[in-house]
Amino acid sequence: MPLKKYILYLLLFVFQGLFAQETIKTMFYNVFDFPSAPPSNRPVLLKGILDTYDPDIFMICELENEFGADLILNNSLNANGTSYERAPYFDNQSGNAELQQMMYFKSEKFSLAAIDIITTTVRDINRYRLLMNTIDQATNPLYLDIYVTHLKSSTGTSNQQLRLQMVTQLTNYLAAIDSDSYVIFAGDLNVYTASEPAYQHLLDPDNSITFADPIDAPGSWNNNASFSYLHTQSTRLSSSGFGGGAGGGLDDRFDFILLSENMFDNPEMTYVENSYKAYGNNSNCFNDRIDSPECNGLYEQSLRDNLYLMSDHLPVVMELQTDRTLSSSNFTATELITFPKGNVTSDILELKINNQVLNQLEFEIYNVLGQKINTVNNSNNQQIQIDLSGVASGMYYLKVAPYNKTYKFIKR
């Protein structure tokens, strides 16, 4: 090879590395009364849907219980040996609602750094803070703050006001965090128009953290063919045989992923233009069922068949990019620590630490409400004991920093 051509190839290789981008694929999905609603093979249907998109972060609502959370993790996400983890499951703390939210993430890219619950008069808003597994995470951590919810449903002024109250609880909470935070707000927002008070409040520039809608398509979305490409409910003409849910075909934009405004112009964490989609919607299915042959296009029939059977909602997806470099090494949770005497204890919790990760570790203990109740530091000890004599009986979560892996244990 001539020297000039060799140098040119070398320069191209170097510049490709300098400007490399790591893509983060996200999906939000209302999974409709999961896992009890028919048909019984919904974990398999969901796997088929997820396999076609391969999200790095998967956020859901209408989860019924922890059994369902594990069913999705083990049978839908990790069935092919992929390494997804999930956040801890908490029963709803707000009102009388029984359904809950959940978030899953690829452990090769992220670890869970913090969790919290914002209570409202209707349903919880769940906070999940992800730490990206970058090569410089110890000195220059990169966080994503994710909030997932399901706002009050139905039309009418009173329901609009309840939705507004819920998002006001969120913006009040956000006023106490760093205004430069990268924030995702995802959920079934149940808004019918862009003029609804809840939607307008989220986009209010006077908020400490102002959200932006990546699709930027204001208007009256309900039953409006002009917005058929955005509609996410209903995938079905009738709810018969599905244990409930909505019918009537695709005519509402209920499902959203909103981003803080700083995620549109910052190479450290930025929205990928034109990546936001109502997943499975070929823009030609207005007031029709998603599996109709008339709704053909980019999204294939087999995917739309699965979407029809899985839920009365479509997922929404969008991508982010970062100019930060991922770490090539990432210990799994089972490699970091073990419980020599088991994870059920009366007074002393014993831990054995993998000798490859011996350093200044910090252990944080959380209760089932997501409240931190204790922090224990360890300096290069392979075995440690944590005194739980002052802790009430119940289930707890142990988070290991700086690896930010989470484990369950039970105090008797």
C-alpha cells in the first residue's frame, strides 16, 4: 500500500475513534394488566416485540406484581442470554391503584444508582437513576434520571386536573435536583390534546427542568387523522377476549417519552433526530386494528400481530447518543459479592467480596419504599459484617458503589 494511502486510512481510523458515538435505545410500553390479562403466552409475544427493537432501557406501566416483573426479565428480555437487570419492585404507594411501573436496563451499559417514589393522589411516579458504565465513571459520572408513570385516565375537567396535580408533584420534586440533569419522563399520560394543563405544565419554561417533546407535533391528537402516525391506542377494535382494555382502533396519542431540554444540544447526552416513533404504527391505521393487512408498511405483519395480542397500546421508542466511551469491563451482580450465610438474617448480614474488586466500597441499604436507611463503608476487606440489630424486620435492598449493583436481603 502506498505510504500516502496508508496515512489516509490511519487518519480516518483515528478520527472515527475520536468522534465515536454510543447509542442508547429506549422504549416505553403500557403492557396492560401484566401478567394476568389474556392471552397466556404474552411473555413470548413481548419477547418477539423486544427482539425487533433491542432496547437498552425498557420502561413499562400496568405491571400487576413482582412475579410479572420477573416474568418479563427472565422470559422476555433475558431468554437469549442477554444481560438485563431490573429495578426493585414496590407496590403502589399512592391512592388505591394496584398497577405499578418498572424499568429494565442492559447491565453492560448501565447500573442502577438510585431509586425513589413520588407519591400522588392517583399513582406513583417512579424515579430510576442510571449510571452509565463509562471508562471514567469514577471521576466523571454520567447519569440518566428516569421518571415513569401512568397519569389519570378519562376525559373531563376533573380528570384533567388530576393529571395536572400528578405532574406538578413531579416538577416540584425536580426543583430539588441539579438543573443540568439529563431527565427522561415516560409514561401513559392519557392526554388528549397539546393544550391540556398537564402537558403544558411539563413544557413550562419557568420550571427548574423544562421538558421538550421530541416529536414536536402540537394539536388535538384525539380522533384526528392528521396525527395518525403518532397514535398509540387502541391496537384493537374490541376488547372482547382480552380481559378489558380499550377498543375502537388507533385514534389517541396517550404514550410519551419526554426529555429535558438540555438533551437536544449537548453531545454528552443528546436526542437522535427522527428516532422517536409510535412503534409498529405505519401511519395508515387510523381507527383500525394494528394487525389489519390494510396497515402494512415498514413494520411487518408478524410484529403487528404480536402488538395486537400483547396490549391495547403501542410502545413508543426513541434513541439517545453520547460521546462518552463505555467501559469494556463490567462485573455482574453475582461476581461482586456473595452472602456466605445466606441473604436471610436476624442481626448480622455477612458479605464476601470478590477479590478482583477489592477497593473502597460503599454499601447503601434501602427499604421497600426506596428510602436509604444506612450507609456502610468498607476499605479493602474481603469479608465484612453489617449490623442490622436496629433495623425493623422486612425486605431490604443493598446497593454496592461504585459498581451500583443491587441485591435483596431479608431481616427476620
